[in-house]
Amino acid sequence: MELVQEKVPVQVDKRSTRVWIPKQVLFTPAALEEPWGQQIYERVESMDIPIQVLKHNRLVGLRGEDERETYRKSKSTLAVVTAPASAFKLQPIPPSADWQFHLAEGCPAHCQYCYLAGSLQGPPVIRTFANLPAILNSLPNYKNQGRVTTYEASCYTDPLGIEHLTGSLAETIQFFGEQEGMNLRWVSKYDQVDDLLDLPHHGHTQPRISINAEFVARRMEGGTASIQARLEAIRKLALPRAAGGGGYKVGLVIAPIMPVPDWEEQYTDLLDRLELALDFPCEITFELISHRFTPGSKALLQQWYPNTIIDFDENNRSAKYTKFGGKKYVYTPATMRMLRSFFQSELTRRFPEAPVLYWT
């Protein structure tokens, strides 16, 4: 049984939000041949961050003596590279969107349940793409005729977490603002949204903020903005332009949902605070994602975070198989029903007009 009965009082995290500053930024020669790569170089240079221009278009020297050392070196490095040819062949990403594309790969956060663990090849360095204009200009090739096509930009990264270094998210929002029949979606655990509020998005971008119980955020989401800061960010994004906000249609991703100690009280507190943050008419959606892991991600995460409190005991889970034969462990049907029933009831009561796009 996954449910833990111990009661833990809700403790609101009031820490100030820190912007991620890498210890070094690597540029490949190909990245510096791109005008957008030059723009990133100028941004980073103005911040007095150590820069290294590589001799070849390969990232080397990031591996340590073990996975933890490799993790530490990689997670403190931003690499500016060019996206490979495969990046221009978009893949569908249901239920989040019609298609996924990538501004970057890798994330500066330190989430102990990280969904990228095992999904990306090589050390977990944060790579941002210098050939951004080419990536954006390829997207209309995947536009569906007769209906709005949605594009997800945060499958492999948190674009807001590195925006102060790249400017790529603002450029992408403005690009989508000029398109008809194409909508952008992205999600973040960061809160630096002020520079996005005045952008001409024309309703073609839906920013979403990932939130969770304080117990999860405080103990499992290192390097991210506090939940309070994220709630303030979603408020800024959703407020009308006339009230000083961004006027965006917004979304909340509650993930990963876990039956943590005293989970009902923890998530009730979260939803109470969300109601206070969004106490005005606005268009919002919800996406609900329960915690899951694969055998490969479990092995890697336990090397990265040997002291994690996440329950990775496969005996407490149900195994599910993908159509390609991959295995993942999810909560048992009884626990899934319990969690889902709580959120469906609470969200319907609090936000009756806001659709829940999916539960998984």
C-alpha cells in the first residue's frame, strides 16, 4: 500500500527564487556560425559567465569518475549547440499536444523523480539550440489543415529556467503570435515571467506552470522556484493586459501526484492557494500526472539522488507496458482511483469552468 499515514504539517516555502547560473557555457563552432548563437554568446558574455569555445562540434570532458560526478559537472554546464537533422522531424506527443519540438534538451532543476533520466543520451548537460530560426521556420510544415495545431516545446527541457541565458522562449512566443492555426504550449517550474508579459502572443501561446504539494516541492524539486513563486507567476501570466498581466490562456500541470504523508491536507492547501492566486475570471486548463518510473530511470535516479525519499519499491506498483514493449511502474488501480477521485471532485468544485485535459 503506497499511502503513508504519518501526518506532516504543511510548511510553506518562503525562500527567494534563484536564477540558474551555469559554472561554464560551452559553444561549438557550428553554434557560433548561427546568428542566434551569436546572440546567446553576447547575453552570456554580458553576465560574466566563463565561456569556452570548443575546437570541435562535440561535447567532451563532462564525464566524471562515477554517475554522481558526471551529474554534478553536467548540471552546472550550458552547452550552445546546433540541433541535429532529427530535430526537424517532429514526433507526436499525445495527450499534451499534436507535435513536440525542442528549444533545448536538459534541465537545470534537480527533481528527484526527473522524467528526463534515461530519456536523453549522454551526460545530463543542458543543451540549447543555436539554429532556432531554422527550427521555428520548419514548424508550419506540420500544420494540420482545418483545425488549430498544437506544439509542445518543453518535453525535454524547462525553457523558462534558461530563458535569461538564451532568449529563445520569447522569440518562440513571438513567432507563434504571427502564425494562424498554430498554438504553442510550454510548462515550467520557474517563475521569471516578467519579460514575457508584454509579448505579442495574440492568444497563440498557452504557458503552464507545474505545481505540487509543498512536501514534494520542498523535498524533491531542488533548484526550482517555490510553489508560492510559481503561483504568483501563473497569476501574472493570466491577468489581463489592462491589469498589468500577460493576458495568456494558462494551464496548471499538477505533477507528479503522489500519496505523500497527509496527502489530502497537502493537496488541499495547494488548491486553496491556487484559488487565491486565480481569483479573477481567466481561461485555465488542468493536466494531472501521477508519479511513474521505468527500471532504467529508477537505476539512474538512485545514483543521482542516493538519499531520495521517493518510494521506488516495485512491489508497491503496477507494471504497465508500452506498445513498443517498454515497462513502467505506476500506482495500483486502487491508489489511482483514490487520487483521481480527490482531484476530480476538488477541481470541479473550485474551478467548474476549467477542463481537466487528461489524467495519467
